[in-house]
Amino acid sequence: GDSVTQTEGLVTLTEGLPVMLNCTYQSTYSPFLFWYVQHLNEAPKLLLKSFTDNKRPEHQGFHATLHKSSSSFHLQKSSAQLSDSALYYCALRTGNTGKLIFGLGTTLQVQP
Amino acid sequence: GPKVLQIPSHQIIDMGQMVTLNCDPVSNHLYFYWYKQILGQQMEFLVNFYNGKVMEKSKLFKDQFSVERPDGSYFTLKIQPTALEDSAVYFCASSPGQSGNTLYFGEGSRLIVV
């Protein structure tokens, strides 16, 4: 069935280093992938989503490329900032009802 | 940006009692969702709702669960009766459409059943 697998648990980085959070998926339908970010005590918010024309989405310095050959949508940023510390969810839109399937989430902690 | 409001933010309830979780979706959105997240686990889809009807529900959406949006007011999730395993954070989301549309989430309602 449809599923999403993310880098598990906690990723700790020093400010200024590159970020890569892994996301792979299994999808019955043509996939739409999303990255959501959730800061403490806030709602999950859309960070970026895949495009049907394979353009690479970018937001707040983050980008992700949908690779159908490897079923991946890894989240990357060239230089981590302290404010990037948050919980990141990769999600797959499946079926025709708009439903999202979420991964377990990866907590990114950026240290000075 | 667009905001989804959820009321209450926290609730403690005795097992067997009824609880209603309220969601005020983004004003022009047509599709509504509930997700359940048990501590330390992923957000899991419960149900989605459009034009006054449930479109799809998961195995987690037990018979004790129901949703409605009477007269365009709050989109509600009712659990009657509650069980211990219903303790979780319940997230409401809304979207303007389906294909490729962004889901906007509320901050969640933390339910503790004792």
C-alpha cells in the first residue's frame, strides 16, 4: 500500500552546515509529495510541495526534488540556521480525495 | 496566512463520556480533514468531508466517531463513548480543493481520556 518513510528521530546539526532529511515513498497513484514543518506548539505548515512539471520547489532556502526512479523527495538546504529547528514531516497525497499520508517526522535541531 | 482554529486546545475527559472537538476551517475552503496523532507516532488520517458528506474514512475512524458541519459552522469530530485509546492530539485541516492543493492545519486538540 501507499506509505512514506523518513529519516527517523532526531537530526542534530551545527549552524551553517548543510541539511538533508530523507523521504522515500511507495505510491499506487502518480505521486504528489509535500514537506510540512511544525514548530513547538504550532500547527504544521506547508514548506514545499512537488510540481507535476518536475520543477524543483524552493522555500526559505529549502528545496526538494521528486525522483520517481528512486521514489524519493529528500529535503535539502545548503546552510542550516538556528530558526530551522523544528519537526519536519514528509507527506504523500494518495488517491483522489486529497488525503495525505505522513511519515513519522524528523526533528531537526540546529546548534550554534 | 490562512488559519484553521481548533477548540478546545486541551481536554481531559472520563472514559465513556462524549467529547466534541471543534474546527473552524479557512473560510473559502471546501474539503475538511481530521488526523490523529498519538504521542511519538505519525499523524494518521481519520476522515475527510466534502459537501456535507464523508468522502473517505480510515480503519481508525471507529463507529463511535462521527463528523458533521451543520450550516457551515464548525466542522466537528464527536467521539461517543470515548475510550482510553482515544487519547491523542487531533488535528483538523482544510483545503480549497483536492488535486495538489495544500492542506492547512490547526494547532491540534489534545484529548486525554482517563
